[in-house]
Amino acid sequence: MNEVTRAEPESELAPSLRHLAAMTDEVGVVEHALYARPRIEEGYCTDDAGRLLAVASRLGADPDAERIARSCLGFLERAHTSGAQFRLRQRGDGRWTADPPSDDANARALLGLGTAAARAPWPEVRARARRLFDAACQLRTPFPRALAYAALGAAELVREDPTNVGALSLLTRVSEVLNRGVESRSARWPWWEPRLTYANALLPEAALAAAVLGRDATGAERALARLDWLLRRQTRGGHFSFVGVEGADESTVPPQFDQQPIEAWATASACARAFDYTRDTRWADEVRRAAHWFLGANDVGVVLYDADTGGGYDGLEASGANLNQGAESSMAFVATMAALREVTGAP
């Protein structure tokens, strides 16, 4: 376990894709790592290809961004079967697994495709991503979190193309799902679900994105109130104390472990969107707190990234950091630092 308690100054932590570049080959991004070494034998997954396509498209000036984006987009093109369905996993030997389709994975693919179609600085990548998004955007899922991922990709595309029918339909569906039954929630637990699980801030971010694009001021205020409640629920001693992998309900007492970097990522992303909408610096401060979780402002006081590789560690345990640097955790670190740069206006 990691015992390091010193981090680089915030100003020196420009987001870099270098570790994720090492995790990415001509097939796609390798899902797991043993410390910093990609575990190719454990294969690749659609979830990571979609999310990394989004991250690379937003960091297009990074010298590794184009190669990463093209690899992840190619993986999604090969994984796509029909409609909104994508194969879930590919083994290291090139064979697709028999895992059933995953709504989360399908939605994360749409997140990446919508973001690349709107933001990628390479015209061919934008065109290919747009074509696949249009072919796969008819996602039907009962799961709010999956719908939220897809809606964030749709929100990116609608900013670029306000008439895109598939993207607008996704945003309408997420508004309907996340507004359903809101009046019946208790003041003590005003959340969409009976438990907090994973990537929790994703839900208010998607609700906010849909409300802003739909010019629904009431919906936007409701989303901000839910985000505020979540932040207060996960703050302890002035720092973030995120829900652990087992989830949490009204009776759960923090701290919890194993805390996952995806929580910091989702929190930073949601708060950056809140700042963009409100221009209230309180939300920029919350992005900074999410970034500082990686820098040691957490329940154990340890650094959660590798300064030598640029990778993010795989979780916060009671005894320290899980020193493996898998794709999700490394994306979380890079994207959180990018969100901090965005709200602070750093170059």
C-alpha cells in the first residue's frame, strides 16, 4: 500500500495522457494494470474505450490524444453490432467474450462518440464518431445511470448540432426519468435511488445538462440542489470522503473504503458543469476539492496518483492506496485535473 503523503503543487499538474497512451495499443485501451504495466492478458472493454475517447477528444492538444482517440474509436466500431448494442469485452488474444450486452457500456460508448463528434480536433474522427453515434443512439434502458452517460454524450453533440434528432431524444428521456417522482423524495434522502452506488454525481450532472439545453430553469435548480446534497453527504473534515464500493444508504456512517477515483471524476465533472452554468465560484472550489482528493486530501492522507507515470491509483483503502494504475482510475485522474484547469482558466 502507498504511504506517500507528498504531492506535486496543483499548478504543476497539467493533465497528461502519457500513462493512458502506454495502456493503449492498436486494439484499444487495456482495462487493467499491474502497477503501471498494462495487463493485456485481461483484455479490453467497451466502457473504457468510450470514456477514453471522450477524454482524448477533450484533450486534443496532448501529443498522444489523436492516436488514443483513433484506437478507441476503432474499438467501438468493431464492437458495435446493431442499434444501441456493443459487444462488451475483447480478450487479449483478440476473441470477443460471450458477456451479455451492458447498458452502462452501451451508454459509455455513446458518451465517447457524442463527445468526439463535437470536440475532436481531427475531422475524420469527428465524422466517424458522428456516424456511429447516429446509428447507436436509440438507447432504451431502465437504468438512470446508463441513460445519464448517454445523455452527456448527447449534450456535447447538441451544442454542436442543435437539430440532431437522436441526441435530442436522449436528452428528453433523461429529463423524463430523472424528474419522475421527485416530489415524493424525503428531505433527508432526496436522491433518485435508495442507495448511493457509483459515479453518483453523474446523475445531477446529466439532469443539469438536459435542463440547461431545454431552458428549464426549475429543473436546473433542482439538479444543483441534488448535487449540493451529494457533496455535503460526502464531505468529512473539509475533504471528500466518497462512498465505497459497497454503496451507502441513509444509515451508512463514513468513512467507507474502497473509495474509487471514478467518484472524484464524476464530482469534478458535475461541479465544472455547475460552474459553467452559474459562474458561482463555489462550484469551482468543489472541483478543486475533488482534485485535491488525488493529492492527499482524503480519509487516509495519501497521494492517489503516480507522478512518474501520470497514472491514477486504483482506489483508496483504509491502509492506503491500491497502487495499480488501471484505465478507469487513470482516466479519472487525468479528467479531474483537466476539469480543474477548465474552471481555473489555467493554460
